[in-house]
Amino acid sequence: MDFGFKISPSSAVNLDNVDLSLYDRLAEVEPDIRKCIACGSCSASCPANRFSGMSVRKAILGLQRGKEKEVAKMLSTCMLCGKCSMVCPRGINTRHLILSICKFYKED
Amino acid sequence: MIYQGKQKIWADYQKEIPDDHWYYVRSCIRQNFFPGAEKMFLEICRNVLKKDFHENENHTTCGGIAYHCDTIPQETVMTIVARQFALMTEAGYENYVCSCITSFGNYIEILETWNEFPELETKIREMLWKACRREFNKPKYVAHASDLIYKYRNLIAERAKFRLVNKHTGEPLKVVEHIGCHYSKMFPSKGVGGAEYPYVLCGMIESWGGNVIDYPERRHCCGYGFRQYHVKANRGYSISNTHKKFESMEPYHPDMIITNCPGCPYFMDRWQYAIAEMEGKTYGENGYGIPVFTYEEVAGLVLGYDPWDLGLQLHQVAVEPLLDKIGIEYDPARKYEGVNHKDLQRPELPGVLRCC
Amino acid sequence: MKDNILIIGGGIAGLEAASQLLKLGYNPIIVEKSDHLGGHVADWNRLFPDMTPAEEVVSRLVAETSEANIFLNTEISFVNKLKDSYNIMLSNGISVITGTLLFATGFSMFDASKKEEYGYGIYNQVMTNRDLEHWFNTGKDARIPEEGPAAMGFVHCVGSRDEKARNPQCSKVCCITAVKQAIEMKQKFPEAMIYCFYMDLRMFGKKYEDFYISAQRDYGIRFIRGRVSEVSENIEGKLIVKAEDTLSGKPVKVTLDLLVLMAGIVCNPDTCKTAGLISLPVDSDGFLKSRDNIADITESPKEGIFYAGACTGPKTVPETLAEARSAALEIHNYISRKK
């Protein structure tokens, strides 16, 4: 029956259901992905960020929370300029990481 | 679950509830939703336990619904409440007990506000005098009606004809207790048992023979949320919350739900029908729902009152499977017979949720 | 005759100060209310940043103080102020006359059951940092199965940075303790999924940040920035933990087999009682008030009364030891000046 309103799905992330197998395989190749401290300097200096919402910080978090499709879409706007690698205080080779993410998540 | 741990918290949040002489105020909506509940409260307190409970036909809403829907300012709701207190004062009472949880929260919030800002109390006294030439004393004690049934729970158990026990298996019934948000979430110290693990309904269930279920979303709001339901565009949000609670309690197979709020039993009862229609899902046994009761109705049932005199025919979810489990007799033919044998007519039966 | 110096508290601060005072030629008298020396550190297993066994630290201090007078199971009954000294009556009937008192009364751990929403003492699988250290020491705790938890979490800031719990202060050591304990659990149970729920990570000390990086990179510990808001138990007896992942702005929910609450450091109520006997002031954070919080942290505003360690606020083990040495030197200077 249509009452004119619906039960809306929960926006909560249920960590029990997040499948990290692909992320773990990625982390074997890119162990530094785990070192992100979410400081945001990558996003702040990203030339694509203000036009497309591209953010390495959000991409890493998204993979950890099982939002693979959103991350793959976001990364398509990266210009691979490498500025984020320059500013990362944890020394993550973000440019290389982005290429690896694209490789891993496109395969599937 | 470590039961002793809960007992320790319960011991920290006990109230010294006066035993007798109360001024009683009703809820705006409960007489429509659960017409037998308030009647049963007075019946138990006055006629079974011989206590003094005074009622006055001049009392009004406490203004809580309008206040929580953001349609009246705080001074207005305070003046309405001041008038209620004036009626209590004029009747010569000092203990004030309300039927509604939101009223209870409203009274406590206002009294606490006046404690912190006495100049506001002075202003309200002036406004009340200008509006209707009344004066008031603040109540010595404000209780919610469930506090009193909690206080009298063992007296009720002594007189009980039935216990919350499955007569076929001898096992205690599995009971979900749901506390109205405004009972103690705003002022944990004002609720029996506090706000995280309230004891007010658990105490009744234990005293009357049932087993309390503590399920993950026990503390979650029923979903009513005033403007979340009253504005039709928000109703999906309201039912989503109720749905979440039922999904969480489902694995425990509860036999019944007891609540102490006007809105909660209504929404937990009626939304089971809406969820069944939307999702094709029911939460009770054999296609039935989980029956939802007010604590007064349950007190009436264990004391042996006729289920139809308690108004249980107005519930959406059929109560008969539960009555059968407890062994309470009822006449199916009398279900839709009102006071003075008036025919209430039979409602249309829903498509998915099984009803008797 | 050697000067008596009464040290209240036989934890690491009191022991270290006593050891130094012995070397300086004094007669330290330690009054300890419990039945053992070493205080909280004696209950711990290993200490950051080098995973030094806590027992090693305590036994070294105990050995160094073997010459001192030590009264266990003893408290201060009352204090009489004499002209330039104090007559202190102990609960064992002994009275001590001394011109110098050292408060090394330490801290209390926040009672985690006060945060009712976390269910400590109510849900079976919730424990504290201290309970976990106890398990590291003894291997005995029904909450930890032999095969280890499949998923577990650490809740930072339990009773710290919490105005409602009346402890607005940061307890300093919990962030690094949580990371240390998370690594230790991962070492024991490599298959376990381990979460840390934090507000922010205060990795101020030597090598702390290295610990954090290692926890992330080498141990795959998952850090979630958000305070746990509610814990409940499901039908299987597992814990359902709710928090907000504030980095993504979304609520998160996770089912865990074990939850460790990082109970914070609060002022020891017995300290306040004893301090009350000689009208010592308490600072706005509830800890004992120093003469000056920068220059004279080990001196009280009252002549002849000194402080060492966590009685003036949360401190790490090396900070406490350094402060105890500093207090011993202050005492030495004070007594020398008076003579």
C-alpha cells in the first residue's frame, strides 16, 4: 500500500558488512595507505578538488568504509599532477597510490 | 548481561514517591488512543488500593505538544502549566501526577527552569494573574503515573489474578519495555532507574512475573518525535525509527511490549500495520504483530479486568494471542461491544497483518 | 640524627623520591595505604615506549628503597601542626615528627561504570585498560576467550575531557596506552579486527608517534575519529557499538566481542582527605595546587610540604620519576636552607 511515505534506509555505516578483502590486497602493495591521518593537506592543495570534489583523504576513507564505487568515480577526475604527494606529512606516495587504486578497483 | 550491575544503577536512581493524596491530570491524546488506560489507573488507585486521587474537569493540555512542535513560545506553555498548578493548589493538593510522559518532562523542565531563573517564575505568576486571576503553589512532588504504578507494583502483584507467564510452558513472558524519551532522558535523576537503564517498567514486569528483554535498540525513540509525525512529509522518517526498533527486537521473539508514554504505544502498535503493508513483514507469531500495551492496561489485565473493558479492542495489533498465552478469558463476541452494549462495528481487516 | 621526611604514598613517585633522599642522607618514611608498593604501575604489565616490564621498574625502586622505613596498610589519621614541624599520627598507632612532608599520593582511575552508556559492569564483554593489563599479567579473565576476540575496540577518553563527568582534563597517557594495548592484542591475536575510537590522538611523548604509525601500517589497527555514544548487547551476547565516523560525517555501527574502556586519571579522593588535614589548596582541576604551575610544580604553597607525581595532575611514568627526583632535590635544598 502506498501511504505517501516510505521507510528510508539507514545512512549508518555498518562496519560488520564492509568487505575489506580488496582493500587489504591493495594495502599489501601500498602499505602506506594505512598511514593516512586524515589531515586533509592533499585535498586542500588538489587542483581538481574545488571543481570535482576530488580528495585523496576522502578516497582513502571511502575505501576503508566500503564505498568503492564512489571512490572510483571520484578518482576519475584526478589530474595526476602529484601536488598531493608533495604535501603529505606522512610521506604517502599519493600519486602512485591513486594509480594503484585505479588498477585494483577497475579490475573488479 | 550482568544483572547486579543494573541493580547497582537502579539503586542510585530511586525516588521517594509520596504514597497518597495526588492531584491527577490526564493526557491530551491517550483517551482516544487507549481509552481504558487512564480509567484503569484511577480504578486501581482509588478502588483497588483505596488511595486519594483527585481530578478536576477544568484542567487543560499542558501545552507540551505545541511546545515541542514549535508553535507556541515558552512563556505560553509555562502559563498553561502555572494554571494547572493553580487548580491543584485550589483543590488543596501538593502532589501532582500526570498521565503523559511529555507533560512530565514539561513540568520537570519548567520547575527546573524556574529554579535556575526565579525572575521567569515571577513573570509567569504575573501573566497567570493577568490572564485568569489565579495563583499557585509549586507542587511538592511531581510524578508520572507510571512512577505510582511502579510504587504500587507489589500491592498489585499481591492482588493479581494472572501473572505474565505463559500458561502452556510455565515460562515467564518475554517483555519489551519502552520508556518515553521525555521520562528521564532530559533529567535522568527524575526517572526511576535513570535514563540509560530505566527501571520503572522493568520493576512492574519483574513483579508481575515477566522477563525483561534488553535488545540493542532499547533506548531508541519510538519514532513519533512530534513534528516528525505531524508533518506528513516527515512520516517516512518517523516509521523508519519504529522499523529499526522492531528489527532490533525481532530475534528475541517478544511476547508483548509495555510502554509508559502516550505516543510510543500508539506508534509501535499502528506502525506495525503500516510496516506490514509496506514491507510485507510482521513481527509476532503466525503473521500476528507484537501486542503493545500501556502499563495501566497490563496492570488491569493481571488484576483480572475484562480485556474489552480495558479498551484493548482499539489496538491495531490483536491482543488475543497474548490473552490466550496468559490464560485470560474473553468473549470474542463482546470485542466490538462498547459501554452500554453499544455496537462499535467491526473494523476492516488489514491485508498483511493478521488480526482476529 | 638524620632528618625524617614523611612520604605519603608508596607508588613510583614515593619510592623514587625515597631512593634519592636516602642517597642524600635523610631518613624517608613511606606511608602506603595498600598492602604493596608500586601503586598503579605495579598493576601494569608493560610500559610504553620500549615495552619495559612494569615489574622491572617497580622492583628496581623497591630494591633502592630497602633502607627506608615503610609502613604498608597504613594511613594518616591526623596531623598536628607544631611550631616548625608536624606531628603526624598514623593509623598503626605510630606518630612521626617531621618538618617535611612529601605528597606522592598519585591518582585514582576514573570509575568507568559512571559512563553508564558504555555498560561497564553491565555488559559482560566490556572491560577497562586496567582489566586488560591484569589479563596481560595473569592470563585470567573470562571476557577474553582463548582464541581471542574476532573484533574488539578501544574507547579513548573515558571520563577524560568530559565536563559532565567533572573531568575536563586530558589524562595524557590513555591515547598511547590504547595504541600500545591495541598492538599487544594484535600481536597475540593477529586475525583480530581492532578499532580505536578517538576524539583526537595526543601523541606527545618520545616515540609515541612511531607507535601510532606502526599501529596503523604494521598492525592494521583501524582508527575511527568519533566518541562512542552507546553500547548495547545483542542476542548472542556480542556488543553493538555506536559512534559517529566524524571524518565521513556518518554514524557507524559495529559488532564487537570485546570493548576496552580507557579509564582516565582523576584526583585520588584520599589525597583530598589528607590534604584537608593540613588545609592544602586544591587546583581548579581537582588535583593538588602547586605553588606555581610552571616554576614550582613540586612545591605546595605551604612551607615544608612538597609534591611529586600525579597528585598534581596526570603524568607519565618518566615524568613522575623525574618529578620525584626534582622534589627530593627541593627537599634537600629546603632542609639545608633551614639549618
